[in-house]
Amino acid sequence: MFAELSCLSNFTFLTGASHPEEYMRAGLETGVEALAVADVNSVAGIVRAHVWAREVARKVKERAAWDAEYGEIGPPRPPHLPVVRSYPVTAQPRLIPAARLRFTDAPDVIALPQTRIGWGRLSRLLSVGRLRAEKGDCSLQIADLLEHAEDLHLLLVPQAHPQPDGAGGWGPHMDALTRCFAGRIHLMMAPQYDGRDHARFAHLTGFAQTWGIPTLASAAPCLHHGSRRRLGDVLTAIRSGCRVEDLGRAALCNGEQRLRSEAEMLRIFKGFEDAVHRAGDLAGSLTFSLDELRYDYPDEGQGETPTERLARLAHAGLRWRYPAGAPQKVQDMLEHELTLIGKLNYEPYFLTVNDIVDFARSRNILCQGRGSAANSVVCYALGVTSVSPEIGTMVFERFVSEARDEPPDIDVDFEHERREEVIQWIYERYGRERAGLCATVIHYRGKRAIREVGRAMGLSEDTISAMSSQLWGFYATDAVMDHRLREIGLDPSDRRLRLTLDLVEQIIGFPRHLSQHVGGFIITQGRLDELVPIENATMEGRTVICWDKDDIDALGILKVDVLSLGMLTCIRKAFDLMQRHHRQEFNLATLPPEDPAVYDMLCRADSIGVFQVESRAQMNFLPRMKPRNFYDLVIEVAIIRPGPIQGDMVHPYIRRRNGEEAVSFPSDALGEVLGKTLGVPLFQEQAMQIAMVGANFTPEQADRLRRSLATFKKHGTVSEFRGLFMRGMAKNGYDADFAERCFSQIEGFGSYGFPESHAASFALLVYASAWIKCHHPGIFACALLNSQPMGFYAPAQIIRDAREHDVEVRPICINTSYWDNVMEPDGRGGFALRLGFRQIKGISEEDAGWLTAARGNGYREVEDLWRKAGLIPAVIERLAEADAFASLGLGRREALWAAKALAKTKPLPLFARELEGEGIYEPDAQLPQMTLGEEVVEDYVATRFSLKAHPLALLRDRLTPP
């Protein structure tokens, strides 16, 4: 038996030329029973190899069960025919977790954890090196390895170039290593294919015998197949910032540094066959698997069990939500949910989310939960969500089920301006050794691939730009690609161009680097850095793990999404303004429900600035949908999405809703699934139920389909289920066209899935923002402007919409404006919207703070801002350009003239004002009056809007036909 213990994957970014999964597949095909994916100072790619191996094991198990029940597939081999080698359909490759450690003071080492403890030591060792370096780097010394030696087995990697000690650079460190890793150390020998391998192996064997350690053979592959050699050179060129032809000795000599079979290794290591066999023997002794990683939910309870604490908080929250007493139905739902949560031991998960939400509430940070388990009575009672369980129609077991052993999903949206407070509190509460953000793997996509591969291949920037501009025409068929290339003046038969396009296609999907997830937090009871390595993020004050959300989902690790939403910032600011000016105190749960005036406004498509329904597509759909209740908003949020549109579900739903088409169901079973949406599947949950009810998917198959939908795929896997789905639907008698449309919708969800649970939470924010806009349009516009940037519309459209709703909008004024836009009395018993300094380009909040703090009884001239507030002339010029001095009787040009006259430094106090009879008076400049058109242009330059006129109003007479 041979095992390859040194596979370098493409998660050693811009170095390895093969995916971890490709190594596992190649190992299966070549008969290598065990492989270690050992990337440089990283374990970022091993989960993908682990998942691939686990999927193979599942398929082998299915095949064995089929063969046991129905017999082997195909006719038996006649006895007179020889046995030929066939594809190893029953082989199951095994992944050995590993990492290649690169030190600043020693050659490389491959560390192989023997046990779960060894994995924890390796993870902490990598965390030490990563946290002392900037993002993407790792700084390790050999002393760090000696401190984290427990249950680690080492393969010493000799340096390729000769060393004075004749030991590949290991001579000075052998004494310490052999003492610390006694019996757990091998010297790795790898061929370099330079004609001197045999002599090199003999030399290393002698050195190993001197120190009493065994040798071990490895091909040290950086390719799973020799055909990837060219791509390997391109990756090196990208990493080095040069062209492929300039690589020199950095290029691969040949394509031999690939994964080898046992027979090939025995031939290469002829005379040293024992080293080949030792690799297999060592692999047999390394029994640790990633399946052994167990996630422990954080438990911060003091003096009571998680079950007791959750029950106490849930019942207290129910009394808070229902001061007059909760309906019996809600109480029964709560007890049912608590019982199910207790059976699955999910109490710590809900308590962790509750702690985060409690902190936000204590700081007056508005938040709203969403997700599969968020629309439950427990989350409503805890204050995680404000969607009443009486409104929802979802069954709790659909998301928290005894049959599916995985954590429920709750995402919490916070105000986008204050989410960082919540993130830093999580780090402070749980410690950085227990909490970290998920990673996001940035993959090569079309434009980046063309740009970077094109430069490495020596194409001109003009050629690269032209190819990138035609991206959508590429990769359909060769004929289409050739046609597109000729259109942009390129020769499709050019060898370099053809090779570049081939390499671009190969590199698509390769990982480029790690980034941080938008807000997915991993929080553990024990040390997170013993579960997965932690490293610094680019953003100061943040740390991240090296696995992405798909990886942790595959390992069953809890993730709490701490996300940001600009509309929550807007709504909270609107609530504050309503309380300040109208003495009305509202929150998301206490807004007057089902207000007919709100739905009338939405039916008119009067939804500029309203959450989720402000796009042109939604505004076009609202008058056709005619929403009249909350559940209509749930459907409105979910229906204008790729899934329903791609599945052609939008028009049938509208026809049925308007009575133009009879409501019918393909079967009674699907009628229960599709009843609330008039027989048309609109939600991701319904697509899942159709697969189970209509296509006879098993719970395991449905769960795999759900996972493929939940990843917002960069590499689609939903289509793998097409045959199974279509056969199942046909077997149950469903029309092929209906089945095809259902699966098209499922594929649409694969690119952007939107479940009912998320739509319900978003619908509440739709209603809240629409209610504020309907009853307080000035406050809504003020809050929306103060929350920018967000949404579809620029300040000019928001201000114009507010004026159309009879809101008086007042210009920026040096004596009455603040940093934020504010509401001020209009003198008629109402309020006007006073625009703030935040609308001026080039003005900072600090500048506005100095200006307002020193204002006193007001400024009388331009120079006062410089003298009293200490603003630099450049800032005063920005104010003048925005026409902020109009209330002083100064036009834009006059104010700018005065601002330009200010000196760069303040004069001494004695000379700060003119002395009577001694001052030098400059005659007033007679500046030409600006036209209305010039005023509008300058307004847009300074503030991106104008209150004086719409730009097209100046051209209306020319645009209107006679």
C-alpha cells in the first residue's frame, strides 16, 4: 500500500495547480488509498477534499445496497474471458489532514495530526503564526513547533539546493526535533527528476540513519495530472508579476511533479522501496478524521441549565409581547417549540442569539432576525424577530427537525452604521480565541481570469480589454467564440490566443485568495483556535477562520450571521424623529397593523425609498399585485426573484389572483403544499416540498438538494438532481411541462434562493418603511437621507419625491443646518426638512461639528467660519460652492470670492480685525450674476441635487414638440 502525504493544492494560492477534490479523484483512479492535502501554512482546502471523499463513500454505500437487493448491474463476465481492470467503483479514498509548515529559520515540515488533540495543536500553531503576521502571511519559527508538539507526526522536507551541513538544512535542528518528536518523525524524500535522484536518495538515507529516523517516499505533487503543467507556470507568473516566458528557473521543468501510483513510485525509488512502503504504513497509523471535530455550543448560563434559562426567558418574553395575556394557540406553540428544541439540545444556540440581540437592544441598535428558525414563537418572545407568529404560516419542524441533525438557521440584521459595535462586543464577550468570522473564498471568475492570465501570457492591454468586453459571448460554442473574436479584430487561429483561452477556462473556479464573510460568526464553548486556525483580517480589529460557510456547514459547525441592513438604520432614525417631534413611540412590533392607507399607497406604486419594493420591477408589479394584507407583502418580496421568474411562475400567479385563471392543483398532495400560493410554487420551501411529495425524494436527498440551493452557488450543483426529479415526477403522474417548470424554478433558487421565512421578515420591514412614508413623508425622507448611502435612489430622487408629497425642503444653511438633515418648525404648525452638511461633497462630520459648535448666535460673514470655527479655507470653499451662505445675502460667487481671499494661517489677534483708519480696504468686486442654469449645474456638482429647478426643466421648451 502506498499513500501520498504531500499534495500541494490550489489553496496554496497561485502555486498549486489542482483542486483538493481533483487529488482525491486522481488518487481513486490510480489506486492511492490515502492522501494528505498539505498546503503551505494552511488547512483551508482540506474540507473540500473531505466532503468529496464523504460523498464517494455515500455513493459506494448506495451501490452496495443496490447490488445486495437487485444483484450486480449488467451481465456477468463469461468465464473464458480474462479479468480486465475496471473503474474502482467500490474504492473509498481516505483524506489525511495535514499542513506544510514554512518557517523563517528552518526548512519546511509536513505536520500530520495523529489524534484530535494533535489537530488542536496544529490549529493553534497555525493561529500563532497567522496572528503575528498581516492578512495572508504566516510567521513561524521552529520554536513554535516545539511548543505545539503533542500528537503531531512530522515529515522533514529537505531543501532542494545543497546545504553546508549536507542534511538539506536540518542539521542544526535535529537534536531538538528528535528529542521532542521521538518516534514521530520521518525524513521525506521526493524526486526532482534531474538525473541525480538516486544519489540524493542515498545521501538522505545515510543522514536519516545517522540520526536514527526512517525515510519516507513522496512524489510531492503540485499537479494531480501532468496536463496542468502550463497552468502551474501561469499561476507562478501571476504570483511573480511577470510573463511566462520570463519565469526562468521558477517555471516547472516538466509535468512530472504529479500524483503517482504505487507502481510508479516503486520504479522511481528503485533500491529504496522501503521508503515507499513506509508511507502506506504511516498512513495506516494516522487515524484522525475531520469527522471527529465536534462543535460545542457556547453556554454562558450561570446557576441554571440552558433548558431552564431558555424556558424562563421565553415565558418572560411572551408576557412582554402580550401584556394582556398570550392567546392559547401561541402558548401551545411555544411549549411545542421548547420541547422540540430540548430534544435536539439547541437551547445554547437560541441563547447565544438572544445574548447578541439583548446587547443590541441595550445600546438602542435596531435589529431584526430572519431565517429558518427566526419566525418562531421562541424568537418572537426573545425579541429576535418582530414578526408575530400568528401572521406566519410556517411549521417549526420544517426547519428544526428531529430527522435532520443540524443547527437551525437564524440571521440577524443590524443597523449598518452600528453593526461594528455588535461585532466588537462579540469579540469582547467570548474572546478572540472563541469567536471569529467565516472566510469567503474569492474564486477566479471571467473578467479577472482573462485579465490575469492574459497578462501572464503576454497579451497587450488592448487585447485583454477587448476580450473582457466580450465575456458573455465566450464559452458558448467554439463557433460563437471564433465569431466574437473576429468581431473585435482578433485572429481565432492564433496559437498564443488559443492557449490563453484554454488556460482561462482551466483557471475559472480556482481560489484566488481568502476574504472575510459578510457577517457569519463562529462562536464556540471551548477554544475556536483548536477547531480551526484563526488569522487576521484586513480590517483592523477583526479575526477570521480559514473555512468558508460551505465548509463549516459540511462539518456541522454553528454560524450566527451578524449582518447589516441600511433600512434598519433608516427606520430607527425615523422612530427617533417621530418620538422627538410627535411624541409617538413605536418599534417594529407596535406599528399599527394592516393600515389600508399604507396598502393604497403601495397599490399606486408610490414606493420610492420603501424597502425591497423600490426597484422598477417591483414598482411595475405592485399595481398588478394590489397587496391588501401582510401576507401579500410576503409574496411581493419573494416573487420578483430569479427562481419564480426563471420557472415562469409570476404570470400564472397574477392571473389566478385576479380571477383570470382557475386555481387548480396537480394533485391533492401538492395542494397542501401550494394552497396558500394559489397552486403556484413561489418559495424555496415549496420547491423542497415538491421534491419530497411530488418526486419522492428521500429526506437525505432533499437535504442534499437544500444544501445545493443554500450556497448561492459559484459552481452550480442543482442540475445534478434533474434526472432524479423528472423521473420521480413522471412516476407519480405529473405533467412533464409542470415538472420542467418546477425544476427550472429550483435551478433559479440555485443562483438566488429566497425562502418564505426570509420573505416574512423582510415583509415586516416593507410594511414599517411604507407606514412611515405614508404617515410621515418628511421624517421618512429625512431618515433616508441620513442613512445614505443605501437603496436604489440618489438624494436628488428622494428629495424630489418628498416635495411631491408636500414636504417643504429647505436648503443647506450655514446658520441653521447641522451635519444630519433635521426637521424644523415650518411656521404653519408643521415641520420642514432642513438639509444638512452631510449632503455636501468634501465636508466631513468633524468639520460640521466644529462649525455648529462655534456658531453661537450665528455667522455674519464668510470670514467668521475661518476665525471662530477654525475651518480651513478649502472647507469654506466647499460650503460656498454648495450655496450655504445664501441666508447671509451672499450669492455663490460672492461667497466663493470671499473664501478664496482667506489666508492659509490665522493673523495675530491684534490684526485679526481691521483698525479704523488704518485698514487696507479692497473695493468690492462686481461679479456677474449666475443664471438659473449655472446655479443648477453648480448645485449638482456640490451636492448632487438642486432645489432651484430640475435640469430638464431648463430644456423643456426645446424637448416639447410644437
